[in-house]
Amino acid sequence: MTVAASGALAAQTAWRHSDSLREVNVSNLLRPKPEPIAGVASIIDGDTIEVHGQRIRFNGIDAPESKQYCDDAKGFEYPCGRRAAKALDAFLAASRPVQCTFVTWDRYDRFVGDCRRADGASVAAWMVEQGQALDWPRYSRGAYAGQQATAKAAKVGLWAGTFLAPWEWRAAHDADRAPLSHPIGIANRPLVAQSGYSCQPRRTCSQVGSCDEANWYLQNCPWGGKLDRDKDGIPCETLC
């Protein structure tokens, strides 16, 4: 078999098994595998760091986005994305440097790796166990399911309140579209186009101007349910 044919077969095989990879890019298959990277990390967010100018995405987990908000145990909003990044920063500062072993490249050309502190502690495992990130089965194959079960049982971090999984939050905030689990019906599309309402930023009832507006958020935004505290289908009852 020629070298070219071998390369084509490898690319085809990788494509068939793309569910186990972050993104299949044929050019990435031909790139040399990077050496492990070690150094003092700059925090980008709860699942991404930068070391020596190289962005590194932790393999198998997903942390809240920098702009993401979640609800705490009392139903109050807090910046869960920034909190996850802060927790990561403190964890890495306690035992420097961090070392990351290459796994793959993602579609943003980031180095995806397994990272450990100088003391050998797994960064991804710690973030999930503290409830600051989620096991991402699509890529982890359940590698951190045990740590997630521990965090959920202890109600720590995200598990103390309610939240959207980061991958769901990104889908919901892609061009202000409603999440796929709550699609906007054809009859509602003129309302979306004409109302001027938007799911960003999140709002509380004190920031809502009318019952119609409150109902639009309830029906179309991933966070709209928080406007209906008693779950009776009526949002912002001082307005409706």
C-alpha cells in the first residue's frame, strides 16, 4: 500500500469514528504530536489555560463560559463562569508549574490535553469533583463520572443550585437562538423578529417592563423559567 493510500485510509477511519474526537480535521492528522507543555498557566476560563503562548483546553470536561450565569441554592444569579475560573486559578497556584500532555487538536486549533499540577493532581478531575466543571461524556467517555457523582451528592459548586450545562448554554446563546430543547415555533417567529426582545443579558422581574415581555422570556429563553418562581406558568406575577 502506498504512503498516500495509507494516509487516506487513516483519515477515512478517523472520520468514521469522529464521535470520539473533538473535531476531525485531516490536516491535523498529519501534524506532528506536540511534546508535553509545562509552565506557569494564565487562566482563560474554567477549562482553558495558556502556557508559553499556547492555548490549552482540558480534555474531557466542560466548565461554564466566562459570561455564563447560574442560580445558587436560593435561586439568586451568580457568575458561575468567572467563579470556575477563579477556583482553577487558586488550584493551580498552589502547586506550580502545570504540565499538559497532548491528546488532540480542536477545531479552534487549540492543544487539547490532560493537565496535572506539579504535585501530580489531575486538574480536570479536581474541577469536576469541586463542581466547577462537568464531565463531558462526548469526549471523556465517562472518565470523570465518579468525580461528578461525588460533587452532585455533596451539592458543591454548580450542583448547589441550578444551571445549564456549558454546551447547552453555548447552543442557547448562539446568535440569541432558543435552545434546541425549546424550539421557537413557526407561529412565534414574527414575535422574535418584531419584539426587539433578546435573551441576552439575563433579566430579573424588576428589569422586565411588561407581562408580554416576561412571557416572551419564559417561552424563548433558557433562563426564562426563573421568572416563574412558583412554576404555575405565570412569570413575574406583579406584572401578569
